[in-house]
Amino acid sequence: MLSSRIGILGGGQLGLMLLQAAVDWNLDIHVLDPDAEAPCRKIAPHFTQGSLQDFDTVYRFGKELDIITIEIEKVNVEALEALEKEGKKVYPQPSVIRQIQDKRIQKQFYADKQLPTAEFILTEDRQDVSNHISFLPAFHKLGKDGYDGRGVQRLTSAADLDKAFDKPGLLEKAVPFEKELAVIVARNADGQLETFPTVEMVFHPEHNLVEYLFAPAEISEQIDLKAQHIARKTAEAFGIVGLLAVELFLTHQGEVLINEVAPRPHNSGHHTIRANATSQYEQHWRAILNLPLGSTLAYGPSAMVNLLGEEGYEGPAVYQGMEKLLATPEVFPFLYWKAITKPFRKMGHITIMDADLASLKAKADFVRSSIKVISHKTK
């Protein structure tokens, strides 16, 4: 299997880190991305520029490969289904991608499989949303094409109806929660399953992007076992081969509810490159190559800070504070080879480790205030 020709749909930062893990095993990787300057472009052994959503482009790309995987869900599933029928191994399976691509189908899947999730109502358009004022406060989510916080609006009352999407979506009850958690599960074709330790995520209050996370999450053993169990059940219900990132809400009542899932490496697992015996990226290769899954042992407490483009700057990226960062023990920056910064664009991440959780949090605060991505051009 290690000699297989493997394709990745998507050449962004997740693809970049998959490539970095693939180098260790001398894997023959081919990347398709619409951006000629995608992060993967400079180090991919084989790079093709082309649309991820065009049937013919995706089909032609996969035709000469043995295994096809993704680093983003917004891909042409029909082309992947055609390739699968011709005997190509497509992981995650097209049927899984199709279910997860549409949040309406995804949410209904949890209800049908009796997996815990917040109460929801499927909606067809803005007018339909107006029929459910009594359900508010709720989050209105686009069924398709929402990504990195886009496609989600909080509706508190009838006064917010103009914010509702005029497309098929869902209203998800706003659940008061104590923490946002995530568990990454790996599953290979033989059904072997491994989970990474539960992490705690902190989101940007306006842009719905993960600002930073801590691992392990500060939760009780009982809650941790519940989160791990739900994540495993969810991966088994989908029957996924590859990685599944399961984002969860911990309510004030001690309930653990599924928010959303991603069938690929995920922002909540970046820290595993340094902090765990096996990174999520190596684990993904192990899973789709149907190899024994690696140990997810954590070496100690860790944190991950997302490096986002500063507000007010757009242009060639300048990293301020790198020297201060590199002078700090057990701090590991990962930059994404994105030449242009924009406000809140993901430009990299920093993994932080420390033997003591309190020291780790202090170090994370120091890191967050020490480095900024700006440009000599202002927006």
C-alpha cells in the first residue's frame, strides 16, 4: 500500500501538513487545488491546478490514482462516486462526504442514529424561518457551503429575521454551554478505531474561528469518557475510513451534544504534530492505507494558538515577534506558506507545551500577545 499513488483533493494548510507527514514514508502524493499558489504547491511531488467541484476535473485527476482523499469537504462527490465504482479507494467514502457536506442531512443523521445533538428544525428559506419565531434564540445554519464560521447566524428574536439565510438551512436551538470540546477519531478499513485525547476549544467571539485550544480539556473523567464514547459511536455510525473530527458542546447540565463533524484532519488536532506519539496527519495516512493505527499518547499538556491575519491589514504577510516566540522553550510555530495576509485569515498555528497546566496557559497568553501577522499595506 505504501507504493500506491495517492491523491489529495485540496492543497491548503491541511494538505500541507499531510504532505509533511507523507515525506517520512516516501508516499507518492498528487494534489489538486484551484489556486496556483496553494500552500501545497511548492512541496507537492505532483501538483495539478483545477477545480475541486468540476466533475471532469476531479474524475480525470483521480483516474490515474489508486487512493483518493480530501482535505476539504467542498468537492465533487459525483466524480468520487464514479471513481469508487471503478475500483478506486476513496477515503473518506463519497457516501460519508455527501452526508456531511449538507448540514441538514448531517443533523438528521444524528437524530436518526440517536446520537445526542441540540434540538433543530429544517428550514427552506427566510420565509420558512419566520414561521418558527417561538423556537428562537437559535443559530441559523446554511445547509451547504458554510465554512470557517461563514454560513452561521445567531437569531435571537423576530428583529433578527433579516439575518436569516434565504436558502435551505436549519435552525439549531441555542444551547447554553460551559465548554466547546472536540475529539478526533481515526478508523481504518478493518474497523480498528483510535481516539485522540479530548481537547477544549476557545472560539473568536465574532468570527466563529478557533482562537486557541488546550489539551487535555479541563473536564471530569466522567465527561471525558462520555465525549470519547460519543465520538467513537459517531465514527462507527458513519462507517468512515480516515479521520473524523467530532465537535461537541458540554452543557451546564453536564450533557455532551454533537455540534458538527469534519471527515478529515482538523484544526482541533494541529497540536498533535508535536504533542502526541502519532500526529493526526500520520494517523490519517495509517487509516486510509489500512495500516495499524498509531498510539495517540499525549506527552503532556499542550495548547495550540491559531495565527490569524490582523484586522486592518491585507497584503504580503509580515510576521512580527517571531524572534520572541522562538526564544521561548517548547513553543513550535507552523507557518502555512500563504504569501498574502487578510483579516482573520489562517496564516499558521503555534503549538505550546509545558509540564504544568497553569504555566501552559500563561505561556499561551504570552504567545498570543507576542506574534502578529500584518502587512506593510493596510486594508
